[in-house]
Amino acid sequence: MQQVVNFSGLNPFGLESIQQPHANPGAYIVAQAKAGDHVKVHYTGRLQDGTIFDSSRDREPLEFTLGDGEVIPGFEQAVMGMEPGETKTVTISAEEAYGPRRDDLLIEVGRDQVAPGLELAVGQQLQLRLQDGRIIPVTVAALSEETVTIDANHPLAGEDLTFEIELVAID
């Protein structure tokens, strides 16, 4: 948009108007976050009932590279196009967050497969060592005399999540 100055008859040069060649001379272009950028963000994550499940506000900003899959897809997409200093609130569907809850990730094991002497309680966090050596976090879902049911779903699986995101910097 060009800026036009009208002189309303007080024009000693006989000009109708003077126009600036650029809409905002002296302005600079602000970078927008794009794939491949290393970014720093502060965030607060809330469940649908408003409960805060995580926040970076009391620690260093979260750092990641856009497009590298280091964060959940919906969060990464929300940061794309943001400018440093910009804050926005987005709701991310379960599918774009930690996915739906999967019944096949509820696993029943015999108590004899649990480390001896380990006191278990429903809701307790454990680590499960897979045959290939990987370790995954699990939660005790149910207990009986003979078995332990563990849940390998992410604790936020099946949840729509709301994030307030502030883009702190693009490096």
C-alpha cells in the first residue's frame, strides 16, 4: 500500500500529491520460522479441562529443529510461520499429538516376570526392557495375584492438547 500525501491547495509546486515508493520505507523483514530452522520456544501445555501438564516457563526454552520430527507433529506445525516474540494458543488433536490410545499396548505379564521385591501400585511408572535392548516407559494399569497389566501408551495418548506457544528465537 502506498502512502499518499495530498496538499489540499497549499501546493507551491503545482503537484497533486507525493507518493512514497514503498509502503514502509526503512522497515525490515521479520524472519518467520520455517523447516530447517533451529528454534527456541516457551510453552504451556493444558488438557481439555485446563489442567497444566507441562510448561517450559520455569526453565530454559525448548530447542528443536523444525522438520526433524523432534516434537509432536501438531506442535511443530503450530510453530511454522511464527515470528520471534509472537505468542499463540493452539489446540492439537490427539492424532497430531501422541496419537489415539491403543488397546494392543495394554500388556498382561506374569508377576514372575517382574523384578523380585519390586512393590507395585496402579499408576506407577516403570521401564520395560524389550528383547532388542530398547527401554520404554510403561504405567501399571492393573494388578492381580498372578498378573500385572502394563500400559505402554504415552500418558497423553488419546488427549487433545492446548498449547500456548511463544517463539523466543530462530537461530
